[in-house]
Amino acid sequence: MVWYGMAWHGMVWYGTVRYGNGMVWYGMVWYGMVWYGMVWYGMVWYGMVWYGMVW
């Protein structure tokens, strides 16, 4: 669930919206690895809430 939250929020939203389709991978690596320590709790919460609401 944590990985799913990071992959979706990090790659799709951060990568596509912030940088564009050409920077999707860069967005995922930056948001997923550099900010991983700071947004750990945020990603867990985002993943659980999103998954819970959708399913």
C-alpha cells in the first residue's frame, strides 16, 4: 500500500503534473527517494485513504 501510494502520487501526479510526461521517471525518483524520509507518514496516509475511499 505504501509503494502503491508512492508510485501513484509520486510518478503520476508529481512527475506528470509538475514536470510533464517527459520527466515522469525523474519525478518518481526525486519524490520517492529524496523526500522518502520526510513524506513517509504522508505516503502511508495517502495510500490508505485513497485505497479505502476507492475500494
